[in-house]
Amino acid sequence: MFTKKTNLDHLKIIHITNLNIRFAGRLQFNTSNRLSNGFIRLGHNVINISDRDFLHFNKSSLNLNSTRNLNHLLIETHKNFKADLIVFGHADSINSETLIELKKIHNVKMCQWFLDPLIINGPDYKKNLNRITKLDDHLDCSFLTTSPDALNFKLKNPYFIPNPSDPSFEIGSAYKHKEINDVFFAMSHGVHRGYLKHGKFDKREIFLKKLRSLCDNVKFDFYGFDNIQPIWGDDFLNNIINSSMALNLSRGKPIKYYSSDRIAQMMGNGLLTFIDKKTCYSDFFNKNELVTYKNIYDLADKIKFYKKNKKLRLKIARNGQKKYNKYFNSNIVANYIIRKSFNLKTKNKFLFEL
């Protein structure tokens, strides 16, 4: 039940997440900003608290209590603001005691979203498992970029969300440009690091090098390995639209619906995008909107096929962009988070609703 004071058309929302302010715009396209944009465009009043930036700027030998101060800041903000909804995005430094205190102040709805892989035997599995389950008992919902039915553990109220595109970020249409390259792919040794770490190895390098060997006369525009540094910020956008196709290759074995946020940037900017069939993205997109592949040989064959068939390639890229930006945009995903958090019924199901 809602109190009479809750205005569902104009909610007061605290969004506590990493806004990456300390990186001076290098990570401007992050999901945190996308979701805040969505909440605001829907007409809600949003206070953003950038937890990692707070900890970074307040950490010193003279201040050993930055984590405690962050939790205190959230509590004091809620006292003054009386939020209707508090959204946690990878807010790992917030503790359970703080959530209990927040409920005492005002019977607020609380949820979390989580983007990192949750693949057993996959990258950082134990760490990510602890992160997402840490506050679960005190939350109304959890929103994941992995299908909840693919997990080997339980959460109280888990829901799948896609990586949202955003109309202020995805402003390119690669299919309208004369392509310089054929296939784009970028990775890094960690978005916060920003550059390649000597001696660090990513298993995807094996896949990428073999793919190149299978595709003669294909121009690959790859970043983040072979001593080619990752690209960020405006350089990323300027480079991505110079290719006609893109590879969506995430860390770890494919799992149902999981993708890193690069898929929103690739499809949202109008590149024909390839993704492993085992991600089950064909549940959302047909063959005229997204290209799935069974293995590396199937991928190589399809890259060469679509390189030669420009008309079909442009059609798929355009269709994929249109559908992704219509049904997986930040307004839609933000609205879904709100409706599930408040257990509101909808007349029509969301495209990605399980």
C-alpha cells in the first residue's frame, strides 16, 4: 500500500551509484548517468550521490572514516529529502545497518541494479555474488543484466533489465556514414584503469586473434589488446561510427541475456551487431535486427557475408538501432525499475519482461 503522500508521477528518488566524476568525462556514457537521465525525463526529482567519487575525494591519511561518512551522508540526505525510492547501483560501501536506518526515517522503497557478470566459474564470480547478495534482504527488487533464471543462486525479487541506450548519448548512425572499417570491438583491462596493464591477459584475445586470421580482406578496428590502448569518451563515439559492423563479445562464457553495456552503444549507434547465440538475444531481436553466431567459424563466415552484402547489412543495422532505441532506452528501463519497485501493474508488458 502507498501513503497518500506518494506521488507516483513525480517521485523523489535518491540514486546512489558511481557517476565517475573523478575521471573527467572519460566514462561519460556510463549506465549510472543513463538511468538518472531516464528518471528525470519521466518527471521525477532525482538526487544523485556518486559513492565512489565521494570515497575517492575524501580518502586520506587524515580521514580514515570516508565509508562511515558516506553512509551518514545517505542517511542525512534521506532525512532532508524523504525519498520515495532509493536506487543503489553497485553501491558496495553502503551497509545493511544504513538500510535499516533509512526505513526507520521513512518507509521508502529500495532497489538495486547490477551490471557485472554473474557466471559461475566466470570473471569475479565470488566477488560479484557477494556484492549483489549483500543488501538483498532489505531491498524490494534487484535488477540484473543477466536473466534471473540463469543464476545458480536466489534473490528475493530479481528482474532482468537490458543495458539502456540513451537519446543524449547514442546520437550516431553508422549506416549513414561511408565506413572506414568493417568490424569494431573495444575492451580494456578495467574501465577505471583506462590503459593496458603490463602482463595482464584477457582470454578474449585468443578469440579475437583467431577471428582475424579467419577473415582475409576484412578491416578490423580493435582496441584494448596487442599494445593498442583502449579508447574512451568522445574518441570512442568518433571511432565507433567509422565501422559498419561490431562484435559484442563479453567476458566469460555466454549466459542467458548477459551482455556488457557495449551492446547499447553498438546497436544504439547503428552498427550491424554480432552476438553469441547462447545469450538468447534472439528472444528480443530477429535476424533482420541482430546477427547471432554459433561459434567463431560461423561468425567469420557471417562477417565476410555481410561485408559483401551492403544493402542487407545497412538494413539490419538500421532496424536494430530503431528497435533497441525504442524499447531498450533509458526512459523505458527507468520506468520498469519504478513500476516493479512499487509493484505496479502495466497494461502492456515490456519487450524485455520475462
